[in-house]
Amino acid sequence: MNRIAVIGAGTMGSGIAQVAAMAGHEVILHDPFPASLVKGRDAILQSLNKMAEKKKIKPEEVTAIFGRIYFADHLDGIKESDLVIEAIIEKEEEKRKLFALVEPLVSPEAIIASNTSSLSVTALASSLSHPERCIGVHFFNPPVLMQLVEIIPAIQTNKEVEQKTKALIEAWGKTPVLAKDTPGFIVNRIARPFYGEALRIAEEQIANPAMIDKAMKLLGGFRMGPFELMDFIGNDVNEAVTRSVWTAMHFDSRYRPSLLQVSLVRAGWYGRKSGRGYYDYNAPPIDDLGPITEMHTRIFRRILVMLINEAADALYYGIATQEDIELAMTLGVNYPKGLLKWADEIGITECVKMMDELHDKYREDRYRCSVMLREMVQYNQTFYG
């Protein structure tokens, strides 16, 4: 593939365009709004200059890479592209409309991809006359720095398209993982309890956000606690992904949005970008300064076992291989270790016991134990045995 088109000049689109250009491709970055194109162009140039300052690339490479990117505010500019990646607003109807406009402009051999983080790739593919050319290519933010890319074939996707896309992403220096086309794919599905269970603990007034964040960072080794991370991502964005997965999973209580988070979104308390979320970023930092207590340990173990349970279910239902699940969570959301490896360290029997204790306490389907974990106990198995 020589010519790559990226549609949408926002943070994700401009980042993907830069990644492709750094790999030596001619890139067309399209956005119908000239102001967005200018913003995207400036972001790419700033990123490249910063890389040169840090000596990650040579100064002359900045000019060469930037010179391979063409900015187009008319969709006709994507003609003759070998691969088109859309990175527009996360709304199925908008993406379907775009695909219908894109398909007549490119050759029958061109691959049409979506950077969706949670929508059905199969549904998007159905908007094309040749759905077998469609595939999901989910980059993580920021695309230039994040190593992981989820590859999501639709049920219609041709095997050759899947193989070509995976090989291309590897050639770009990224680590691809293959995910089944199910809600949230790998990362956004398995990571839901990191946010959802933390929110549930806060709603129950067991602990405040600072205490929960401290437990996950100091006991679990996570770089950011759940509330810090939700404020960093944006509560509006995080809640929308949760709601998307919950709806697509037929309102499974495991993924139900939190009323606490919904109230913050309604108040406009999105997090860092709005100046206030779970924390007030215009006030002195609030921290849990006390010692680690038994309550911190209980919080950490509760959230961790819910994550392990979700990862085991993803493996049980064939969402991805064990290796790809572990890679996805360590590279995609920077978890300190693979969740299935963590399960072995804790002990599968202990994981089942912890899940059953939660289910016995709450009597909610949300806390049902993964069948895979139960079977592993029955047959005395481990993930890395």
C-alpha cells in the first residue's frame, strides 16, 4: 500500500496520519472543515518538532515526513488511496453515511477501515456494496505514542484484508491484536470494571475517589487511579463508551452506567478539560494521606477480581487469544501486568471465592463468576500452567 487516506483531522485522525507518514506513506488527511484541517496540520507539525527536539527523529526528517502529508477539505482528495481510515465522530449513522460516499471514490481493491472504539464493524461494513473490504483498525490515544492497535474483522471481512491490515500495522511499528467484533472489542470491554466498580464503591460511600485511586496505584501499581483516569479521559467520553457497550450488550448489568458519573456529565464536570470532575483542578490537590489500611486492600482486590473475571470471560467467549488479551491490557491501558497472569498469582480458586462472596452479598447478576474460572478450579488448571 502506497497511498493512505485518513478522514477526520481531530486528535485521532491527525495522529494516525502522522504514524502513516512516518512509515513512509503518502497520506491524504481529509476534513470538510478548513479550521479543523489547520488545527490538525499544526498538531502534526508540533508533534514532529517535539520529536526532533527529543532526538527521536532528525530535523531533516521533520520536513520529509510533513511533506508526505496532503491536507484536503474535499472528499475527492482521497481518490486512488489504497487504504482509507475514518476517524470521525463516534456515531454509527455518520460513519455509515461516510462509507457510502467513500466507496465510489476508491478502487475495488482498496481497504476501507474504521477507527471506531466500540461500534459494530459488521454494521458499518453493511453500508458498503463490498463489505468484505471493511475492517476495524482501533488506535489508542495518542496514536503516535501508543503501541497497541486493535484489528477487528467484520463477519463479512475477507481473510486477505485482515492479513494485509495486520501486516501493515506491524510495518508501522505498532503491535496489532486481533479482536472479535463484539461490543468494546478487547480493551474497552475488559477495562469497564476498572471504572464501573470504582464508581460503585464510591456510590456505596465505602470510600471517596482519592482513597480508591490510592488503593489502585499503591497496591496495584496502576499509573493512574480510576477517578484520575476518568477525569483525564473526560467523563463525557468515558460515560458514552460505557453506555455504548451497555446498550450493545443488551443492558447487561455488568456494564450499566453509573448515576454518579451521569450526574457529573450533566453538570459539565468532565474532568481536566473543564477544570472539574471528581477532583477540582482549580483548587489544591486532594490526596488520601493516611497509611494503607485493610479497606484499601479490600477496594483493590474487589476491583481487580472484577477485571480478572471480565478478562476470563473474554477468553471464554473467544473475543481474543490469551496472548492478545494480555498484550491489549498492558499496552492499550498500561496495566502493570496481564490480568490472567495476575489471576494465576492470586490463585484461580481465590478469584472464584471472591466473586462468589460479592454475588452472595449483592445478589446481582453483575457479580456472576466467569464459567471459565469455575471450570479451571474444577480441573485444577491455570492460565500459565
